[in-house]
Amino acid sequence: MLSGIKNEKMKKKAKLLADAATTGKKVRKMSAKLTAPNEDTACSDYYAKAGLSSSLGACIATVASRRRGRALAATTYDVSVFFSDAEVDDSTLTAATNALKAEGISVEVNDVDPIVELGTIEGVDSSTLETFKAQATAAAATMPPSPPPPPVSSPPPPPPPPDLIK
């Protein structure tokens, strides 16, 4: 399914989505606008300002607008970073969102259906995607559910009272 995808960043995104679909994990998409000289810098700035490692998720930056003037050309990018529950938990996403907001960057976080999102990637064949959807649904159904959180243990018993009569 990934063989028809030419763009390496899109291939990374497709792999993340496919892995999430087969394991039944949720995918979150964080979106923001950043000004940068190019797509790679827009993504690296996003990770740096969010306080996240660039090894997490898949970052896609597309041109939103260009501004030219006496200063160097500046381009605004729509930056979308896709994360699977397998690699980033809710508290990490919240911390990243807060870090971006502290930088003055408006952020949107949305849940994404991995199969639907795969269908938006150029190079993914729709008939192959339908076959994959059936296989992924079956594979996700066989995954064991996430274990419940460990029970909160009760505090230890208090120490025995001191023996004052000896």
C-alpha cells in the first residue's frame, strides 16, 4: 500500500496511520500555522516550540501564504503533526499544546480516523485501501484491550503504638 507514495514525509504519515489502524490505536492531529523559510524548518520549529522530539509522529507542512517585501521572503505554513496513542499520551499532547500556546501559536487538536486519513494521501490506491481497511479492522479486533490502570493501593497500616509500659 505504501509503494505508490513518492513523498517520504507522506510515506511516514501513511505508515503511522496504517500501524494505528491495525493495532486499534487512536490518531491525533495537531495543527498550527508557522512562518518559516521552508517546510523542513516549519516542522523542526513546530517540534522545538512544542517541546517534542522530532522522532515522534509525522509532520506535514504545506504552504498557506507567502509574504514578500523588503525583508526576506516569509512563508506561512499549515503544519500538521500526526501522533498515535502508541507513542504520545494525552498528557504529553496537552503539554505540547500549552507550550505552543505560550509561544503565541494557535493550535488545534483533533482525533483522526486512520483509514479515512490514509485515503487523502496521494499514491494510496483506493481498492488497496478497501482491502487494507477490512484487514486492519480484523487485526484491531484481535488486539487485547489496554490493561486497566493499576488499582490505587490503600496506604500502609499505621505503626503500632509504642509500648510505654516496660
